[in-house]
Amino acid sequence: PTSAPTPNQPEVSNLVANGGFETGNKQSWQTFGGSVVNFSVSSTFARPGSSFGARVFNRLHNSDQGIEQNLTNRGLVAGTTYSVRVWAKLQGPGTEPLVVRLRQVDDDGVVFKTIADGSITRNKWTEIQGSFTFTVSGSLQRVSILVGGPAPSRSFLIDDISVEYVCIC
């Protein structure tokens, strides 16, 4: 048996829509960091056990280019802690950072918060994970999850992105 959710607990376990790209398309996702950034979804980019994944490419200007999803109306609750998970793999040799951020617009203006980061390589899928306690200053206008971080010109694969309820702490 499962326990009943607490009054503030979201009913959806993963607040990210299409986090595994299992729709086979870009539904709910868009690029950030400039008009040249692009991404595509294909079974070729999926990690083992997944049907689809995404490739982020044409990142020409800086490491703050990647994909984002608006989480504004997905049930984030102030004072609640969430876990973050992203599976990623670098295309090409070497090791590069992968950074997951929240871009939040509230009474403090636009604020970027790093919520997970780690290193990715070409030869294996790596789970990047973290956690954050969601806070809001005044009125929340928008909050998005952003995935980016490798150096410009470096492409990467991503799959199974999640933001899930941990606790009201």
C-alpha cells in the first residue's frame, strides 16, 4: 500500500513533463542561450533501457546554452525539497561539466540557482543528481529547469530528467 500524500505534496511524482523524451519528440522542451542552439530527439540518443533521448548541439557561444522546460504550473511548493536527476553523455572525447539550474523570476528579479552538477564523458552515461529546497521571494512569475554546461561547440546527450518531491522540511 502507498501512503496518502501530505496536503502540499504534488500528486505527480516527476514534475518534468516528457523528461525521458518518450513521446519521441521535443514536447514541453525548448532551447535557451541563443537562436543557434538546437536539439533533436531520437532512439539513437537513448540510454540503455530507454526508448528515446535527446542530443543538444550547435552550442556556439558559451556554456550557458542547452534546453529548458517551464515548471511554473507543475506544483512546486515553497519550502519543499526536491531531488533532481539527469542522465547525460558527452559526444566527443574528454570530460566536460554538466550543470542543471533553476531560472526563477519573482520579486527578487531573475535568479539562477545551480541545483545539480557533475562531469560527463563520452564512454558512459552518467547520472547527475542533486537536491534543492524551493523558495520564492514575493510573487512567482516563472520558474524553469535548464540543462547545459559543456564548453561551447561540445554536443551532449541527455535522458530521463526528473524533479521529484522529497519532503516538506
